[in-house]
Amino acid sequence: MTGNRYILISPVRNEQDYIVRTVESVVSQTRLPHKWVIVDDGSTDQTAEIVRNFQATYPWIHLVSLTDRGYYFPGTGVVTVFNAGLETIRNEEWDYVVKLDVDLSFEPDYFEELLKRFEADPKLGIASGITYLPAEGASWKMEAVLDDHPVGPSKMYRRTCFEAIGGLLPVPGWDLADLLAAQMKGWQTRCWKDLMIKHYRPTGTRRQGRWARGVLQGRFEYRHGYAPLYTLVKAVYNLIGGANPVWTAGKIAGYTLAVFKQDPFIFDAPMRSFLRQKQHEHLKQQLFRNTHPT
């Protein structure tokens, strides 16, 4: 296999309860990364010390420490921290870069399998496995994600695609903006359902309360340009599929509130139009089938 040098970049903050699992998964890979840049966003726990302990054995792990701003900065903050890591590899040779959260674990051949699929398809620009969330007991539940929607906690980017889209957009919903930008430029994006990623802390759980998380999600869907019918149908399907009714009601309320307040859009008009076209096509294909829009 040629042209397969990959670098991991991980934005982290107060991850002492999770990071060891992720490090153990990475150092056990059958195809190791060329470098792993872990950017510590001002952790106040033992995160940085844990990383330093692993550095003694694995010198390709690099720690970048940022000043503590005093609070967790979701969304755009993640991209800012990621970009701080990206700056450290500007002059290095690499073929793929991975934005990797450190509350994950995966099989030893995870990255080798991803690389094989990239090498088999020159038009594949962004890809990931599928995240599973903790369920009842010791079981895990697969997240409902479309086949062309790589998951935010672990995304691999081909360098030429990454540079073509201008990197990650520092906005809430960056992990939707990147795949839309790639698709608009003719790149393929994939979420591989046979590559399992265990996600120990699901996205959005830092925000307390199901209602508050639902309202935030609904407002973001409006600001990203989601079609109203798509948001409503998705909410109904999620509710049927077992989603919390308080969260679901909060999301519908959040979208409705954003409509009346005319919240500013995050994505530009061409990207919103492209997204709505994709959503309408998906509804046509899936609405009367036993699948869940995502």
C-alpha cells in the first residue's frame, strides 16, 4: 500500500476518565499513525499527565498544551483546538489526517481497514466507521447515521480533499459542513457500518437536561438550513425508534423558535440549498420504508 501516511489530531479537555481507552486502541493498531498530536485545551485534571506517561513509550505521540480559558468551548472551539494541532504538521508529509476524539475505542485493524478503502477509491474524500453508544447493561446501540455521513468523533480526510474544502469550518455543525463541502466538489463521503467505534460519552451530553439539548439541536437544524418537513419527519421517526419524548419535543420547539426569531443561518445559501436537496431526495427514498432519517 502506498500513500498511506496518516496523522491523528485530538482536541482534548478534562478527559482523564476516557483517554486511556483511546490511547490503548491507537497504540494497538496494526497500522500505526505517523504521528498523533494531542492538543490539550487547558485541562485541569490529569489528562496531560496521562499523555506524558504514554509519550515515554510512544515518541510519536506529541502533546500540545494550550492555556486554560476557564470553560469548555463546544462547536467552534473544537475546530480552533484541532487547528492548533494542524499548525504543527504544516511542513510535514502526510496523506490523511484524522480528527479523533479521546472518548472512543475501536478494533486493532480499524485504521488499516479505513486506509484500504481510501486506497481502493480515489474519489473517497472523508470516511469513518460507525459509533455505538452505551445501552442497557453491557450492550451497545449503533447510532442512526446515513451511509454518506462520516461521524464527527472519528473522521479520516484525504489530504487533497481536506485542502480542497479549506479544512474545517469553525462554526457549529462543522462536521456537517465539511461533508457537504466535499460532496459539492465531487468527493465521496462514507460511514462504514462494519467498522465499530465505541463512544463512551455521546456528543452533547456536556449540556445538562434533555429539553435544553433538544432545543439546541432544533435551533441548529434551522440555522444549518434543514428543510422543515425533514426535521419534523426525522423527529417522528426518532420518537417511534425510542428517542426521549422530552428531547424530541424540545427539538421541535427549538426549530419553531428559530423560525419565529429568524435566527441567522450558519451555512451559506448554496450549501443550504444542497443540503435541502439531499434531504428531499432522502425523504422520497426512505419515508415509506422501515428506516430512520438522520
